[in-house]
Amino acid sequence: MPDGDPARPRSLFVPDLDPRKHARDLVDSVLSDGFMAFLSILLLPLILVPFFVTLAPTLLRFVDLCDLVIVLFFVVEYASKLYLAEDRRAHFRSPWHLVDLAIVLLSVFSYLPLVGLNAKGSLALLARLVRLPRAFALMGRTAGSRVQAAEAPAATEAPEPETVIRQVDPDLTTRHDHLSWDDLAGRLKDGRQEWIDIHSVGAEGIARLSRMLGVPEPHFKTRVVDEIYPHVVAVQELSLIFVQSGEVRYPEHAGRHLRIERTGIVVVCAGPKILSISPRGADLFEEVLGGARERLHESSFVVSVLYGIVGSILNDYRAICTEIELEIGKIGGVPKAKLPRDFLERMYALAKETARVGSNLLHFRQMVASFAAKRLALDGFDKKAEEDFGVLAEEAQFLDETADDLAERVQSLIDLYINQEAFETNRVLKILAVITSLAVVPAVVSGLLGQNLLGQPYDAQLWQVVAGIGIATSFLLYCFLKLGWLRT
């Protein structure tokens, strides 16, 4: 499929920003710092022993040959890592890689006077003296690179976004943006109906909200809000509704997989007031506001806002299920020969995300059903509101069943791929079995001829042997054909 094809599954075919990474990782694993340090230690006796012990010429040539092989390892390591580096210029200019280059040059220089490793006298002595600092330089480079990796600077934390506090009057038309924390504290003390939306709350804002509402701070922790499943918690006279908004995020490069980015939202119902709190990400204010205005003449203020928030979250889940369903359809249409090498890994990641969506929808459905059953005390909750939330609960149940079906479809694709791989492996094994069986006939006959067993009491000629082998192999081919092993 060409790039940019809309039918191309974006979760599988990801732009490879670093096409040399796989080869680089392979080289790093084989020619690791530990392995090269071992070679550098091995160099010391090869270099020092001839200084103190007179070796036989054959043994000396063997020592020089071992030294040459190790030098070639150094040359291959430096050349391959430089060629496969993501940024070759930065790799070349790195201090420790300059040490690598010096080691390689010293190694090559030490062999320039030698022709066939047979140099004698002062030239051989000079060559060995030049090789000696090479071993210590390599050990220093290995130790230094490990220290450099251990002292890598920690990633700096991103600054907290500015908190946005907005308020809407009971008519859902009059609104006040850019409220301060002092304004929020004053509004929480009066008994007026209003919706207050607090968006992009940081750690300091979470602590303030906890003190203002009298709610334990762990309830509002960003990690807890984002990861916890949808449910309702009663804290004193408040009702805390935990929900999640999310959207599908496709991988930007080969090292990433498809994921569902989830953003937690806490809805606080406090009598005539309703607060929506989002630590980061999801900003449903405008969308909810428009839908709540349309329902205001049918339901109370608090019920209209809560219905708008729940309906908006349900729309997000519907969009996620639709996106995953389209992606699964695209994946199913890709021929096996064109699937990427990490197909199973990416499919397992998709299966994990799909299963988590199904789990969240199950809890979301139960939560909305509790609203319809009047298990949550809401200001102005009437029969009409009960029916409306019942409809939302049915839609959530349908999406929950859809998510379960999507999870089964993903698992079916995984099973199909594994079965195809097993079938192809089995076919290869059958071909190998056929070849082995056919090779047995001439092998046995040649063995018997080697033992001269066919000459007594019969005098077999070459054409008779060839004809016998041909008949036997033809019969075996006929048997395999009947068994279906030769069919493609």
C-alpha cells in the first residue's frame, strides 16, 4: 500500500524515524561495552608476555594473530557504530568516540611496520609498545562510557499549565471566565445555583480545592483521577462522580503503539451547585454548555448540566469504539505478506487498549444506571430525568457490548495470524520431511555399496542401481502426493 492510503492501518504502518535503530541495537548487543572491555583485558597478556618470555616462533605468530583478530573487532565496532549512529556527526565528535578513533588508528599504525606478522628487532618492539596504551585506553573508554550513562541528566518536569476557572449562571447563558481562586472560594460559600468548571488544575490547585470542599486530597490526585474507573463516591454531603474522557492516539514512530489517551474528570454535586474538575486535557465546557441549554426547559439546572457531561463522555466512548472498529477493518484487509515484523506486538497493545475500554464502559454503564435508579441525590431529579438517564444507560450498555465484540475481533486477528504462521511452518517441515525421505534411498544404497553387500551373491550394475533408486523415490513421491504433502 502506498503512503497516505486512507485504507492503511495507522496502528501498524508507522513512520520509521530511525531506520537504523534495529541494526544499531543488534550491534550494541553483540559488540557491547562489556565484551569490548573483555577483549581489552585479553590484550594485556598478548602484548606483555612476549616482553618477558621468549616464545617459539609458531607460538609468537599465534599470539600476533590473536592480537590482529582483536584489533579487527575494534575496527568493526567503531565503523559499524559510526555508520549506524542516528547522528553521525555528533557520534564522531563525542569525546569517548574520539578515544575509539584513536584506538583504531593506534591499532592500524602498530601493524604498518609488520608484513605478514614477521617483523623482528626494534620494529617489532616498537609495534608492541604502541599497542600497550591501546589496551588501557579501551578500558578507560569502557569505564568512562558507563559513568557517562549513569550520570545522564534527569528529564526536567514540564511546568504546570495555568488553571482556568469558569462559571455559568442558572440560565446557562450568563457566564464569567477567568475567575480567581478567591472568587471561587466566595462562590462556594453561597447557596446559588451555578456550574463552575475548573480546567487544567495543577498540584497546588488540587490542594486548594481539597481545603475548600473539605474533601481528602487523595481523591483529587491527578494520577488517581486519570486511572481510576468510572464510579460515584459520597463524601460528607457531596457526591463525587469520577468519569474519563479519551481519544485514540496513533503511534508517531516505530517505537510507539496505538493507545487510548485518557483524561479523568471529577464532577462534584453539592446541592444546587455542580463543579467539573479536570486536572489536564479534556475541556468539555463549550460542548456541554450547548447541550445543557437545550435541555434546560425540560429538567432542572443541575440535572441538565450533569446530563450534558455524561452525554459528552458517552460520545467520546462512541468515537473511540468507532475508530477502533475502522482500524480493525483496515488491519483485516492487509495481506499477511505485507504485515510488519512487530505485528503481534502491536496487536497485543491494541487488544490491551480495547479490553480496557470495555472495562471502563462496564463501570460507566453501572454508574449511569445508578443515576437512573435515583441512587444519587440530585437537585430537581424527576421522572423525566430518570427516563433520560435510563436511555443513556442503555446506550452505554450497547457500547459496552460493542467494545467486547471489538476485543473478540482483535483476538480473532491474532489467532488467525498465529494459525497462518503455524500452517506455514508445518508446510516447511513437510517439505523437509519429503526431502529427507527421498535422500534416505540413495544414502542407504550407497552405504550398502560401500560395504560391498550388493555384489554378493548378486552382481549389480550401475544402471540397475540407478533404476532401483529411481523406482523407490518415485514410489515415495507417489505416497507423499496421496498424503497431500506436495500440495501448495
